[in-house]
Amino acid sequence: MITPKSQLIDIKKKQVSDLSNAAKAILKLKIESVIDKYLRGEITRDEAIRLIGAKMIEIAEKQLKAILDDVKWGINE
């Protein structure tokens, strides 16, 4: 039995969608890995920016500051 062309198109769209989701997941892991290495001091800020961009590093720094501020506030309570 021959698969209708419309079904083949739907199958190809799903494969592209799955690939897109896999690519997004890999990119997210890369970003998290670079941020982790930067915050641990394993790579420089400049290297981290080169790898994932200044915006992502700025977000990570702001999030870290917020966490540290919360911890300080909690200790002083």
C-alpha cells in the first residue's frame, strides 16, 4: 500500500518538530553547562560571553545575586 502524499508531509513535519525539540534541548544543556562553569570559576566571563552571549551571562549573574540576597536576608531574620 502506498502512503498518501499528505501523510508523508505530516510525517516529515513531525520529524522536523522532533529534531527541533532535540536541538532546543541540546542548546539548553550547552547554556546551562557554560553558566555552571562560569559561576564555578572554571572559565572566564569573557569566555562564557563568547560561548553563549552577554545577555545569558547577565541573566545568570542577576539570578545569582537574587539568590545570594535571599540567603543573606534569611540568615539575618
